[in-house]
Amino acid sequence: MAANIRLIVVIAVLLPATLAMAVVQIFLIFAFPAKSRRLPLMWHQLALRLIGVRVHVHGRMDNHRPLMLISNHLSWSDIMVLGSVGELCFIAKDEVKSWPGINWLARLQRTVFVNRERRRDAGIQADTIAERLVQGDVMVLFAEGTTGNGHRLLPFKSALFAAPQMALQQAGLEKVSVQPVAIAYNTLHGMPLGRYHQPLAAWPGDVGLTPHLLSFLRLGAFDVDVAFGEAIAFTAGTKRKEIATRAFGETRVLFARMRRLYHRS
């Protein structure tokens, strides 16, 4: 009963707030694109507060621009979690365009959609992301290419690491910062989320989106840790596969460290 009441309250408050903020955001996107970065941050903070999710930040986002954040990926909710700690834009798979409601919110956050299966489009997609980096948008790349199970990271795909390379060429910059970030869902109502209960937060994709989303909203009180690593300088001589490998290693270390905060095994 309490879970259903929570769900009703979240919808009753968040829906009208979202509609009102969306009108403002649409105006900002067309009239003042740079100012449109702030409103999504406020929306994510409001949404998580209503749901009951607490985000604990370790380290800080790099101040250098252009900046691309490289993160592990556990759930659709990662966007709300990361979106609540900074003014960010996301790189999402094309499939998100077909998710009712979420596709609309993604567009309002000026998400760049990519199709990882069409390799011939990789250059165009990287060029689009590079342009956004040069404009000052902090872009978030979920480099695993899909959501994981909450226990370990999947290898990072290097194709979209070409975006910083193109940003250097477009703007004649000395470097683009690439910063590893780790997300870990660690507790629910104060109790550690072990292997068996990780699927309450993690969404590896073999469960329907709507059932998982509703379950997440009903449960609510997750504690999520977000750890920022040291930024890596992407320069003219940098090889994207080497950066992808290094970012994977650092993100994996950060993720393991966040998990150890609550789990000894």
C-alpha cells in the first residue's frame, strides 16, 4: 500500500511540474541553447527527491572544457542520477527514441542519439558529438554500449571515443578532457544491495522497461554512489582505443571502490 501511495504522489507532483518545465525548456532550446543546460539539472534533482533516491558524490567533475564523461551503465535511471549532479547532455542509443515519455524527456535534454549497429554512420555521429563538445556541452558516454547487471563492468566500445579527436580538429584545441565516472546502486532502505537484489536497481534489458520503471518508483529509497576519477587529456597524438582501455580500467576501479563501501565480499 505504501509503495502504491508513493507512486501516486510521484506522478501527481512530477507530471505537472514536468509539463510546466518542458514549456520553458523548449523556449530555451530554441532561443538560448546555452541556458537550456540548467533546467534538466533542476528536474532530475526534483524527480529523485520525490522518488526518495539519494545520490552521494565522490570527487568532482573536471572544470576543463571541452569535457566528455565516460560512465558505466546500469539502468535507465542512470540519466537521472548523473543528471542531478551537473549540467549534462547524454549520448543515447537510437532505441530510446521509441520509449514513450522517456524519448520526449531525452530530447528536452538535447540528447544525441546514435546507432551503434550502423558502423558507416559512426563518423557522422562522432562529428555531431564533437560539435556539441566544442559548443561547451558536457557529453556523457555510456561506453559499455548497453546496461550491465550491477556486478561488473562490460568492456568499453571505442568507436565514439573518436568524438574528442574530432573536437580537437574542429576547434584547433590543445586537448579535450575525458573523465571516467562510476555509478553504483548500493543500498535500498538502508540495506545493502547484494548480488541477488541488484536487479531491483540494475536493468540489464531482459526485463520490460515499464515493469522495471514502476517497480523502481514504488521502491524509491535507493542510495546511489557516483565517483569521479581523474580526467584524462585527449590530445592530437592520443589513440582512442588506448583512451577507451584506460578509461575502462579507471572506471572499473572506481566502481569496485564504491561497492566496497557497503559490501565486504
